[in-house]
Amino acid sequence: MTKSKLIKQIALFAASAAFMVACKSGGNPTSMVPGKESTTTGVEYNAEDGFQVNDYAGQPEGPNLVQIEGGRTVLGSFEEDLLKTGDNLERTVTIQSFYMDETEIANIHWLEYLFYIQKDSSQEFYESALPDTNVWASELAYNDPYVEHYLRYPGFRYFPVVGINWIQANDYALWRTKFVNTSLAVDAGVEVPEGGGRIPLESGVVLPNYRLPSEAEWEYAAQALIGNQWLDENQTHKRLYPWDGHALRNPYGKQMGTFLANFKRGRGDYAGIAGKLNDGAMITTYIYEYPPNDFGLYNMAGNVNEWVYDVYRPLSFQTFDDLNPLRRNGFLDEENKYDKKNYQSIIDDHVRVYKGGSWKDVAYWMSPGTRRYMAEDSCTATVGFRCAMIQAGTNY
């Protein structure tokens, strides 16, 4: 039995048990056990031509997603501000529970995407979705094999896709939502609208949208401070990286001394000395490499940087909502202040944040609070992404 089927069976069992308890005790109706009739009109649910209330056993399990339990945290750079940007000041926020991909999106996932959109979409859209493999090219290096092989050669299947700009990543999330929800609806016997129309959320079998995580969600998930809880709402310490301590090597067990992420140790040192390579990867590496953090997320430091949803502003955190903060445009910090037209800045409403550090970055950038930005239509060999999703129907 697959994990997905097992979870569905457990959910159905829980719903049945809840229904039996409600019937026995005459308990109040709930989302999973709404009762046979309306508590305000007294009219029976699901009668012929009446209001239909579908079965619901909780949000379905989304492929590759893990739950990130929300809560209060202090976001902001815990690393010394070497560039003196002051663009990620510490502030207390609350992040609602959500889901995030346990891994970065890999080459095989992108090739699957290209396969289906080539069948179902226009040639123009297909071509717009192709990664820019020339991000590997350099006039002063022999990286030519990566240009040709990195995306399509089977040996790189489960390496993170790169050469993807923010717009392409966002398009992938939209396609993934439609594709996964169509599959869930078909499996549940729910009619799928012709032409790929919206499958009603009321059906109870579809997922909320896959999307890029907000910067706050990404940073919170990378910190994974749930592993530092002590007694009642006490956290013993913050984290400089997605693991404990200031060291970059594993301090425990058989893996003692091995690096915990894929990064550039120093000038010209991408992987160490033959016979005992330090992080084992001169470029990107396997998306399940290195131990996951306490939320179960792999490579939240190093390997590739990751796009997040937010528009970049250096002063984003002087004015912000402290519940689920997100900067989606230049509200209260308009782009005309930055004078991009006269080349005084590159900041506008089409510049997006990326985070996490990469195989080509030094350890400084692997601290969750550090942040950089790039035009949303630009891409490099060091930036990839993963998706997130709200946890629907819950207040925590």
C-alpha cells in the first residue's frame, strides 16, 4: 500500500470514527461531520435539487509536500551584515501553518512538465518554458558539457533544475496545481470541467494552489526552530544555519566531520581534495543529499539558491504585516523612489528575492536571513526553486 493511500484510509477512518462519536453524543456538527441537515434552516442536506454537502476527510496529501507547523518566530539576519545593506532587520512575526516541497524541483520534474505542455499548450508557451542551459557557459571555463548535458542526461535527473527565471517557476506552479488536481478529481470520481476549467473547492478532493513560498515562509521553514523547543514555548537558541551550531560539518556519529551542505568553501575550492572531497559536489548535487532539517526539508542551505514570491525592497521590514508578511509590489515603498530609469538602482516591481546559498556561494549566504535579488526574467546556474501551499481549513 502506498503512503498516499494509507493516509487517505487513515483520514477516512478518522472521519468515520468522528461521525460515530457525534451520533452517540449528539455533538455539534463539524467540517468533517456536518450533520444531515442545516442548523439554521432545518433543511436536509443532499436532498434532490437541494444543497449538496460533499464528504470531506481533510486536505488531501500533496505530492512531495511536508507540513510546516506555523507559529511565532523572529525573522531577520542572524549573520553579520557584511555588505552593510541592513535589509533584513530582526522582527517578530507569526507564520500560519503551510506545506512546502521537501526537495528542490529537479531536472526530471521539469522534463515531465515540458512533456505535458508540449502536448497541451502552444509552441510559443513550450519554448518560453525551456530552461536557459547557456547559464553554464563561460568564455573563461570549460563548462560546455553542462550546457548540453545537465538538463537532459539521465545521470542528472534528480539534480535541481537551474536556468529557470521567476516567471517560469511561477508558471510551473500554476501548471502543477491544475495537473495534480485533475488527477485527484479523476481518482475521486469528480467530474472535471471541459477545457480544463476550475474544479470546485467544495468538492473536498482538490488541493489549494501550488505557488512559490513567501520570503517569510521560506526563512521560517529554513530555520526549523521546532527542533529547539524546550518545555512550554521556549526555544533554547536561534540558528545561524538550518542546523545547530556555527560549524559546517556534522558533529555526530558515523558522519562526523562531513559537510552538511553543498557550498563553496573558499576561493577556487568547490569540493576539496581528491580522495576525500569535502562536500562531494563541484556543481549541484542530488536533491536528497545531506541530512534534512527538523521540518524534513532537504538542502535549505546550499546546492541552489531558491526563488521566493516577494518583490525586493531594502526597507521591506520597516512597514510590514506581522501575520504572514509578504511584499507583492511597491506598496508604501514605490519603485519610482529608486530611479532605475537613470541607472541609480536596479530595483523595481519586477525584481524578486532569492535565498539559501548555492554550490557556488560561500557559507555566508547559507544563513536563512541573508537575502539577494534579481530581475524576475533573469536566471543563473545557481538559482532553482521549490513550491509551497497553504494549509486550508485551519486556523493555525
